[in-house]
Amino acid sequence: MAVTTPTNTLIVGDNLDVLPTLAPQSVDVVYIDPPYNTGNGFAYHDRHGTGVERHRMWVDMMRPRLTAAREVMANHAAIFVSIDDNEVAYLRLLLDEVFGERNFIAQVVVNLNPKGRQLGPFFATSHEYLLVYARDAAHCRLDPTSAETVKASDFPLTTEDGRQYRHLPLRNTNKKFNPITAPTLHYPLWGDPVSGQVATARFEGAHEILPVFGDGAPAVWRWSAPRVDERPDDLVCRVVRGKLGERIDVHQRDWLHEGRRKKLPTIWLAQEVGSTDTAVAELKQILGPVFASPKPTGLIRRVLDCFADDAVVLDFFAGSGTTGHATVLANLADGGTRRAILVNSAEPTQPGSSAEVAGYATVSEVTEARLRAVDALLGGGLVVQGVPAAVGEGEQSVAR
Ligand SMILES: C[S@@+](CC[C@H](N)C(=O)[O-])C[C@H]1O[C@@H](n2cnc3c(N)ncnc32)[C@H](O)[C@@H]1O
């Protein structure tokens, strides 16, 4: 019988011991959701020092772990770190220090609590953050687009044979690009607003059209003349009404096609990625209400969607195992072969926490129980192991 690699590998141990055992540069994407230093009574320990010392102690805990994580990231990899207002400012500076400010990609706002926290004295906080850094921004293979956010209603026009599209100005609307900065893109096109035909050379019934801004200032096209010649059917000549009255212009027909993706914004809404409430419900359905602060699988799936479908994923603060669950769901959805390495320490569950009340002695028992439930329900397989011997000690490393 062929041996298949399981989707999920759970390594039980302190991530500071585990990370150096993983093969260097073997991971494509890291997602982590470390303790936020709230001092709350979650299943796990969430207070790193008190008073003025607490930020320093939290940063001292995170620094060697992020440094070790950087070593296992491939040159094209990126890291996504969930965090809230308690430590976001300190984490941003720490990530700048470990990864370099030039490798900062985004500070995404994630609307995980759409109703907002009603308990505080001021605003009802309804979001947290996802800090995104590349190991090396120049080679990063993160594709920040999604097919999920493409709306058919954004393509209101339809051809006779039923293809949907929208008009985009062929003129470059960014004022940085003009005949001085991009002289080769300032050239005349020929178009007929009756037939819609566009060409680079004069034809019967055509008007000469130069690119102009709304105020009449000279502009440039977005396409070179050879590209116009290659794709004349994707262009249309139309009469438009601007500030200065009617003029003839050229538009691109931008098609709604199979596999079309759209750039992701830096605000991720609960309707799109789920909320803490939906995450608790997901966990309850598969295992029971045993972890107070899981992330929704939709959030992790959006992260995974930015990478190839055979990505090696690492989460070294695995908690209830959401990243492993999301990885199996993503593979089922698109036939991908992603693999996830999940790490959680066997720290004792906090007395009185829902995990402890449910009979779990350690947090990693919760991680394992969820990943076993995911395997039983959806497949994918699971390997559970303790801290492997460090790479270089003659042992097989976990990732590729
Ligand atoms: C905020 S929770 C992660 C929740 C997770 N994202 C989910 O959706 O369930 C943080 C986790 O990190 C674990 N943890 C904290 N310090 C750790 C360490 N040094 N090594 C491994 N795991 C650790 C805690 O036990 C806890 O489960």
C-alpha cells in the first residue's frame, strides 16, 4: 500500500525547542496567533509580567521564537501574526527588528468581533490585526488576491454571447504617468464610436484619439501600441461625457472570467472570514466548547489562498488546531496538497478554563483532539510526535 504523507503533523513541545529541529528554509507560510498578553484566564497562560515590565517580557518571549521561525522560512515565504491592541505596537517593532522594515507587507485589520466589545469604558473594539512580513520581499511568493471577493455585479455589461465585462479607461488615471514620465505611452489611437472599433492605424470612419485627463491635460495610455494591435477586441471606442463636455475615448473591456481574482483589501470583514463567535461554533461542532479564543477557519483559509496549493504551512502557537483544520478544508476545496506543521506545548490547562473543565490536562491534548476529530470527519491524516532531535544530529527533519 502506498504511504501517503498526512496533511497535519502535530509536534508537542515548546516551540523554542521545536523550531530549530525543522529543516531550514522549508516552510512557505507561517501563521501564528501567540498569547496576546491580556492577563485573561484562557486555557493557556496569557500573562507575561505585570506593570511596565509586561511588554518587555512579552517581547523577550517572542524575539527568539520569531528569529528561529525566520530560519525555517523559505526565501519566498511570508509570516502572518495575529495580535490585538495589547502588544501590536511592540510586535510591529519586533518584526521590523527580526525581518527588517523593508520586508513589512501589511498590517491587516481583522473584524473578528463585529458587535464590538461592550465591556470597556470607551469604544466597542471590533477588530484585531494581522501583521504580515516577508522573509525577503523581493522574492516573496505571496499573491494577495482572492477569487472569493470578485462580485459579478461589478461587471454590469454583457456581450451578445453572454460574456460579462466592465469598462475600464485605457488612459492611465494616475497623474504620475504622463507624456514626460512615460513618453512611449503617449501616442494616437484611431477609433469609431459607432462601431466601437479601435486600431493603432487610421481606418475608414475613424477619429484620432489622444489620451487626456478629465481637465484636458495630456495623459498616457496603459497599453503599448503593440499590445493594442494584439488585443483589439478587448478595446472599445465610446463617446464619454466629462467636465469639458463630450469627447471620444477608448475603454478596455475587462472580462469576468473563470479563475478571476481581485486584490485583497487590508480590512478583512467578519462576513468574509468569520468571527470569534463563528470560530467558537466551528470548534463546538467538531469537539465541544473547549477553547475560548480560537480563530475562524475562514481567516486561515484566506491566508492559505494567497499561496500555492502545495504550500508547507507552519503554526507554532497552534492552540485548538484551527490552522490544521483550515488546511484540510482548503485541500478538500481545491484538491491541493498543502501540509501543516502545528506546534503546541503541553502546558497544563488553566484551572477553571473550559478545556480543563472538559477534562483536558494540557493544551496540546486539545490541539490533538481537534486534529483527530478533523481527520475522522474530513480525512487528511495526522501524525503526532514529541520534539524531534535537532537537524544536524543525524535525524530526519519534519518539513521537506
Ligand atoms: C492564542 S492561542 C492560539 C489559538 C489558535 N490560533 C486557535 O485558533 O485555536 C496560543 C497558543 O499558544 C500556545 N503556546 C504558548 N506558548 C507556547 C510555546 N512556548 N510553545 C508552544 N506553544 C505555546 C498556548 O498553549 C496556546 O494554545
